[in-house]
Amino acid sequence: MKITVLIVDDHTILREGMASLLSGSDDIEVVGMASSGEEAVNLVPELNPRVILMDIVMAGMNGLEATRWIKEQNADVKVIIISSEVTREYVTQGIKCGIDGYVPKDANREEVVTAIRTVAGGTKFFDEAITKLIFEDYYSREKDGRRRSTKSPGVGLTKREYEIIEQVASGKSNQEVADALFVSVKTVETHKKNILDKLGLKNSLQLVRYAIKNGIISLDEE
Amino acid sequence: MKITVLIVDDHTILREGMASLLSGSDDIEVVGMASSGEEAVNLVPELNPRVILMDIVMAGMNGLEATRWIKEQNADVKVIIISSEVTREYVTQGIKCGIDGYVPKDANREEVVTAIRTVAGGTKFFDEAITKLIFEDYYSREKDGRRRSTKSPGVGLTKREYEIIEQVASGKSNQEVADALFVSVKTVETHKKNILDKLGLKNSLQLVRYAIKNGIISLDEE
DNA sequence: CCTACTCTAAGGGTTTTCCCTGAATTCTGA
DNA sequence: TCAGAATTCAGGGAAAACCCTTAGAGTAGG
């Protein structure tokens, strides 16, 4: 039995390239591709893949949101995040979303294949750099301020607030953010206000700066 | 005779994926890969490829600078830029650097292969969206004020516009920018509008992103 | 000198953001 | 189970940003 894989990325070349790359492995079969989080969510019940390779930065629903949706409906699917940016934020958020692996985009073919086989076998797969990051984070959390338990690290922004930041910092208007997250503009406004207050910022422009500065979003890709 | 190709991208997966993708074409042969502009410049004399697929956003020397270097030493090499970002800036700058083609990252295999064959044959290849952008630009230049000839890059930003960007991207409101530069809010609005138009952006949030991404402002201090 | 270009600015209208308040669910930890 | 978060949303008003047009003053090049 081959390991069935679904590839989710909004760049056609990366998608096709990845598929072509994986076609060299006898035990792996790419059964589908999606160019957005929404598409992925819809395709999963139909294709029922064993592993999903998911880009994190995508227009509309991002990889982590999509992962949450998918895991909610089918907890058996394994999700590997492929991101060009390895930030604390992404990793911790990703883990909270239940991802099974995290591979940086500058990994090579071998690493990707190993990651797929590993998570298909039920084990988590995290790249060396990511493991290091997780440990560091764990260590510093233990050290500086006792357990912040479930709370997100830092200023105390919530999960949803981080999602809002990602959207806003990618240059979207309130309306566009609302559409992307399937909530009303009023909700987005409220979240945004809370975020600005918590971070001590004055407007959305400063929020974009903050987000980029603190690695909440990545600048490459779109 | 196959068309020899060099792939330059700092993402391993994209690099390998692209190579794998192109291996399906009998008339194309990937003779080398580089993960940076510097590496590419060094590899060209040795490998002497006919076509180079070059990412634009890379750490260190970016794709356009690398293209200038390479073209200076070997004008026969054809360079195709593969960018996830299709902005007026990149395209016009790219053309000035002597690129032979420009393909967005969301193009598919077919487009890339066609692009390679086209430029190898000595013809420029520009994606539909890019052609549109160029024509629009050409048209608007003809319309509103003839050739701007010598002066700045036609669509280039003026000195004042860069000053405005710096201010805006540091998180200031229009009023604050106006105060800082001793002009009226209306002037700031006008400048901002012109900048957004020139860069093909939709709002100030995207301008902040653009400014940081392109190093117009730094994130330290302030 | 004429032309293109930059920088400045205003008028006037539309849309979006920002602010403040209030409030109904759902989640979650103790 | 119960209080406190977190998430959702609304109304209404003030402020800011955005859009479109027009236009004068200054400047550099042919």
C-alpha cells in the first residue's frame, strides 16, 4: 500500500514540482493537489489522503486554519507544514493546530520523503532547526515566568488575534479579512482594536510593522 | 542539441522540484543549480547554460543584480525571472537588467517549458499578466505625457515619494507625515496615491509591507 | 522657450477605519 | 459547576483614508 499524499500550495510550480519530486518514490503516491486551504478542506473527504503537505502562507484560508478544519473532520489525516519561514509563531501555532510535521522550504527531497514516511507511520516529524526552536521556547518559558500554560507566548494575544494579525499584515482590508475568516467586519474591527490596545499600537500600519518585525508573518510568497 | 538550463533559487524544494519537472521534457536538460546569486554568477562560465531560471527574491545578491553580472560577462545567456511577486517595480527593473522572460510562480509546467523554449530561440517571453502590465504602462505613458525618456525609470519613484514611503512605513498617519515634512495632508494623500498607483498596491498596509520587503526602511530602532 | 516632470495643494465625495458601548455564545481552567 | 476568557456581532458617530479632478509654481533638458 502506497502512502497517499495531497499537496496544498498556491504556487503551481511548487505544487507540480513537489509532485514530480515525489513520483520518484515507489511507496508514495500523490493523489491530489489543491491551490488553497478551502480547496484542500473540500478535497480531503473525497480523496482521503494519508498525508497532506501543506504550505502555510496562502491567500484566503492559510495552512494552519485549513489544518484545523481538516483535523476536526478527520483526525487520522497527517499534516506536514512546508514553510519558507521558520518562526516561533508558526511553529507553536502549528503545533497547537495539531500538525504532525514541519519542514522548512529549503529542505531537500530526502527530508521531505523521510517526513512523509515518518508521519505516515504515526510519528511526528520535526526538522532539526524546529526541534531546537521548540526546546528553546520550552526552556525559556520554564525559566522566565513560570508556566503561561496554554496562553500564547508574549503579550497575551489569543490564537484568533494572531490569525487576524496575519491577515491584516498581508495587506488586507477589514472586509477582506472578514471574508477570509468567515466572520463579520464588526468582529474584525473588535479584534483589531483589542490587538492594538494589547500591543500599544496606534493603527494598522504599525501593526503590519510589528507583525513583520516579530516574525508573525513572512514576507516572501504572497 | 538540448537546451541547457541553470536553476537559481534559494529554496531547495523549488529548485529540485523544478528540475524534476523539467526532466520530463526531452529537449531540456538541467545542467546545474545554484542557491544564491553569487553562486550563479560563478557557475555560469563553468556550465555555460543556454537559459537561466532565476528567482528574484534571494538573500544576498538578488536575481536582478545577478542577471546584470551574468549578462555583462556573457550576453548570450538567456535569463528568465521566476517571481512570486508581479509588481511594476520588479518587471520594469527586470527589463532594464536585460531579462528575457518573466514568469510568475503560479505558472504551470507548460508555461515554464514554453518560456524556456521561447527564450532559447531568441525571443522574449512574458506571461500574459506581465504583458498586460507592460502595455498598460506604455499606454499610460504615451497618453499622459509622452516619453519621459532620460529621467528616472519612467515608473520610478521620485525622491519625495521615497520620503513619503519612509514616513508612512514607520507607522505614521497622513497628518503626522504632513507635519513631519511640513506639507499639507492633501499633499501627502496625493503622493501616497501616486505611489500606490506606481507600485500597483491597493492600500497603505501593503505599502508598509512593500517598503520593508524592499529595504526602503529598516525595522531597527524607532 | 517650450515641455515634461516634480511637488505642492484644494474641493468634494465615498469608503474604511477607529472608537465606545453593550451583549450573546462558547470554551476552559480551577 | 462556575467564573473568566475568548469569540462573535451590532449601532452609531467621529476621524481618517481613499478616489478623482484640477492646477499653480518651480525646475531641468532639448
